[in-house]
Amino acid sequence: MAGFLFRRNKADGYPGKGFFDKPEPERRAKVNRALCKGCGDCCSACYYRRIRIDGKGRAHVRGGCSGCAACMNVCPSGAITMIDID
């Protein structure tokens, strides 16, 4: 009856796997400060609170960005992009 609890889940081992079992690249957010309007939407969207508005009114990504792209999806000016980390 509880046999389903002990079967191997099809998603086991998925994190880090991309298409064709190639490793998925690590990524992080990068702010184009020329496009940033300083609205703060990205700060609210960041689950890990790694984005701050600096003294000049522009967004700044601190270390520890998980690369989830939540900030990029809410940015109205398109100033945030995701870059691959080696």
C-alpha cells in the first residue's frame, strides 16, 4: 500500500541536468545600470533579498544570487539580464 513512497522518483537527479544530460550552467543576475530606473520592483521580487537600490538610485546585485530570474521577469525597463558563471 505504501510502496509508492519507496519508488525512485523520476525527477531524482534532475537539478543540474539540462537537455541531453548536459550540466545546466550556473547563472546570476546582471543589471544594466544605464537602463535601470531605480523603481525597486526587482528588490521586491528577489526571494533571497540580493538586490538593493544604491545611493545613486540604481539596482545592484549582491553576492549569493541564485539565478532564479524573478527580478528579470518583473523589471519594467528590461535592465536585468541573466549571465552564465563559469
